[in-house]
Amino acid sequence: MSVITENQIMQNMLPQSSATNAVESVDSSNELDRDAFLKLLLTQLQNQDPLNPMEGTEFTAQLAQFTSLEQLYNLNDSFATVSSTIQASNDFQTISLVGKTIKALGTAMYVREGVPTNGIFQIDEPAASAVINIYDETGQKIRTLDLGALAAGNHNIDWDGRDYNGTLVADGNYDFEILALDAENQAIEASSRVEGKITGVTFETGAPVLLMNGLEISLADIYEITDTAPADDEEEG
């Protein structure tokens, strides 16, 4: 749909002098909103030549333009209301995930009372050697786990929550890195994920973000949601 501009409306609606005065009283933008359109229409009626009044068909066409413009604004407002309602509904549904167990893409782990969240990785081909490096929040490497040779498939990250010295690390966020090599010492691509129970939802960024024992999990990274308790919870029970 074409946009009605000030120049077009002036050429068709007002004498030159009146058009100039009307333009100065509306916004300097080249596009007219509904208030400016109505103001120009009223200015046209006030300044038309009594001896040469505007044709009825012309006036009707201009009113039709204004009516169409008003309907578009109302439609836009309606869409905005529907969008807000849908967003609120989606946010409410996200809250219902609290207490569920999820699996999500990522390399982050959270240690709580000396117990790390579950970390899992997958390799599509056998590895002659594999290690996992674990980093704290400052990026410092605190532990390396030597996994040796691995078959293709899924593997759990069996970290006991201790650093190089055997000391339990503080509660908080940690990252892991997987380095796997084949028999020819070529790097093997590995995909990693984390697993745990959703403990809360935050809306600080506007969009809902799930919390898993302190980790922030994006909805886009989640690929599985279940009612089954993660392995750590089952063992504690």
C-alpha cells in the first residue's frame, strides 16, 4: 500500500498558500499520521473557495482515504494486543516447566554443595584419546579428566567436583571443553549438553530464560523435557 505524503495531499486538497501554512503546522516528517491527515482535511474545508467549492466526489474520496487510514491504525492496535496476549500466555507456559528435567545444548555446569550438574557429550566416531578440561568462571583451568579411548556415541562427564589438588570447588558456574582425537591424531567433533531440573524462570532480558541450579538455559537450546528426575536426584532419594 502506498504512503500518502504531504506533497501529494497538498497538491490535491489545498490552495498553494493554505497548503504551505498547513504543512508548517504538522510534523516535519514526509509521512502523515491520522491526526495530521485530519488536520489537513479540516484546513482544506476552511480555506476552500466559496465560489468554487470542492466536488462532492473528491471530498468523498478523501474521507475514504482517512477512513482507510483509521482502520489500518485500529488493525495495528489489535495485532499489538493479540501479540501481547500470546506472549503472556507463552511466558505462563514457561513457568510451568519449573520442576521438570531438561536436556539442553551447552558446555556449562553448576556445582551445588560439591555436586556438579550432569554433563553429557556425543562423538560420531571412535576416539583414540579424549580429555575434558574444566574451567572456573574466570576462565582458569582447574581440572583435566583423561577419558582414554572412547567408542562412538554418548558419554557422561564423570567429574567429582574437585580441582587438581583434590579440593572440592566452590559452588558456582563452571565450563567444560571436550578434546577428542582419532587414531591419526585428527580432532573429532563433539557435541555437548547439560541435564538437570529447572528451578526457576527469569525475565530480566524480556524473554524467558530457564534457571537450572544457577545456570541460565535458553529455550532455544532445550531439546528434551521430561518429568523424570535427573540421575543425581534419583541417587539422593
